[in-house]
Amino acid sequence: MKERYNNIHQGKKQIFINNLVGGVAWGIGATIGLAIIIGGLGLLAGYVDLVPVVGDFISEIINYLISKNPNL
């Protein structure tokens, strides 16, 4: 029972350290997870040949903007 009491009533320093370590671990995990997801989507886009379609679309937008405003 005393062990439970000690776990519940931690000092402010211990709570701060636990939350800091938990936050850093969460941030690192989120960064690694996002890198894996973006890498997978990039790999998938390479197989689907989606990049040339997006490039052509952006090229059309740029050409339209230049034709409407020659000062660009």
C-alpha cells in the first residue's frame, strides 16, 4: 500500500522529469512515424507516376499566371 502512495504522491521535480521524458519520446516517435509515412507515400508516388501529372498541373498554373501578369 505504501508503494502505491509513493507513486501517487511524487514531487514536482519527479513529475516534471517524467513529463519531459514522455514529451521528448512522443516527439521523437511522431517524427520517425511521419518520416516513414512520407517516405512510403513518396515511394508509392514514384510507382504510380503521379509526380509528372502534378508537375504538368503546376506548370500550367505558372504559365497562366505569367500570361496574365508579364511582370512576373
